Amino acid sequence: MDRGRDSGIPPLVSLLVAMRNEGESIEACLRSIIEQTYPADRLEILVFDGASDDSSMAIARRVLDGRPLAEVLTNPKRTQAAAWNLGIEAACGDILGIVSGHAELGPEYVAAAVETLRRTGADMVGGPVRAVARGAVAEAIALAVSTPFGVGGARFRYLETEAEVDTVFMGLASRDLYRRFRFDEEMVRNQDDELSYRLLDAGARIVCNPAIQSSYRARSTVAGLWRQYFEYGFWKVRVLQKHPAQTRPRHLVPAALVSGVAASVVAAAVVRPLAVAPMLLVLSYATANLAAMVTAGRGRAPRTRLLMATVFPVLHVAYGSGFLWGLLRHRAWTAGSIRSVIAALLGRRSGRARASGPGV
């Protein structure tokens, strides 16, 4: 991976930027890359545009005009997974990193990632997701998706100390690893999750270091948040079908909440004494919601805290509904994969040795 370690020359790093209709954010994204403290002559920037019908392409070309090791290319298949696969094939770097067109990198992002890869010997590294907001609704959404109650055990969203995780935001790894483990282009969403789980299945180590700082612009409407998390839930089903041993209770809780409330409402309509069941479920959830709102919203304006109380159930119900719809649409379960899911939920790992690594 690190050809420059012995010579003292920093390794060449390639950042692969996927964009489609990112006219409002791509300039800030690319400028944050240009402003890295990492040596410019050791940083390649490849931008792949998925047939944008806004000004994204023109902006990217203007910002990168005259920049060495930078190019704006087309992505006929349009999706992020396809863009990143094109980049993996075209990149010259010893280390590759994927970037979303709506993200902004901290100035030490690349330097911190290279240092973390060297020091830890991890197969992939990345930093926690930091959502930034414009407006009261976006602020409430940014806060909610950065809390354990909002996103469960997805620690890469709120870690404050370095730790091994099951996935990271915009992972960086050796070119050799990325060429062995490319993105699954079936995955319209959750493509980074799916790749991370493939790495874990192969025994890889993924490290999240808060020093690898980046941010992304949070959704600014509740409707946009609903669509985003419904799709996350829908595609998570397909990820777990491909990698059942990586199933965790947190993946199933939102779907259990939605189905539990729906089932109790139906039961109460048939058997009158059961009418209390849905009320108890909703009351329990509302109590947890209130506690999370108070804790996460400490020091925030009252309006923001009240909006958070709306955002939390949108997150959970959208994800849970999407997951249930995914179960209906993606029917590729086998007896073996179901057994693997049950074993994973009971805490029994698959027979693969995690310590062996993927051979990179």
C-alpha cells in the first residue's frame, strides 16, 4: 500500500468524487479537497459526473481548471457505486478514498487518513459522519442523526475516540484492496455498507478515527429525510441477504417497532381488551423519544428540541417501513442465510477468522 514509507515520499492518494446534480455543493466539496494540507503533488482528484442536468459539471471543471492530477469525467451509469468503480479502475494512487459530492473535507482529512492507515495497520479507515445544517429543520435532523437513539449502534456517526467499527463514512484503503473489493452496482443505496461487510466477512479491520474530519449537509425537510431513510431501510435488507452474518439487533429494531404497532392496532380492533397494547407501545416510545430529545437538545433553542421530537419517529418509522417493504420485494432468503442471521443475532460469529485479514 505505502510505497513512500521507506523513501520518505508521501504515498500518492487518489480521491474519487461521485456527483450528480450537486450544483449547490460541489464547489465547496472540491475546494475542501484543494485546500488539504497533504502535498498537492501527491493528491489526485478524479470527479465522475452522473449525467447531471444542472451546473455541476461546469462548476467542477472551473474549480479544477489548471490543477495537476485532477480530471472531471463522465459516469454513464449515474450511480455512486458505478462512479467509484470507474475511479478505482482509473486511479493512480497507492491509497484511494471515496468522496460524495455533497461532503466537505477538513484540511487534515487526507493526512490523518494516511497516518491512521500506517499506524493501525487497518485495512480501511475513515472518520465519523458530521452533519451540518442550514435552517431549524435541518439543525434538528443533523442533531438526531448524530445520536445513539437516532441511529442505534451505528457508532461511526457519533464516535469521539478512535475505534474499530463495522463501516465508515467515505472509506480510504489501499488501491490493491479496492481493486479486489469493488462496489456492488446493484446497490442504489448502502453500497458502502455492503462493501464494508464484504471486508468484514474476509477478516478485515475497519478503523474510525475522529481526526479524519468531514461533514455533509443534512436534509432540510422532513419529507426528504423520510425518503432517505426509507431507502436506507429498503436496501439494508439486500445487504443483509448478501451478508447475513453481519446482522445486528439494531438493524431490525425499527422494523420491529413499525410491525409491532401495526399488529397491536389490528389485534385491538379484533379483541377489544387488547386496545391498551398499541397505547403502551406508543407511550413507551414517546418516553424514550422525550428523553433523547432532552439529552441531545441540551443547550438548543426550544424550537429545535421540539423539531427533534418529530425527526426521531420519522427516522425510525421510515427506516422500519422501508425495511419491511424490502423484505417483501427482496425475497432471496435461503435456509442457510436465515440460520446465519439467527446465529449473528445470538452473538455467534461465522467460522471465518477475523484476525487473518484479507491479505493486503
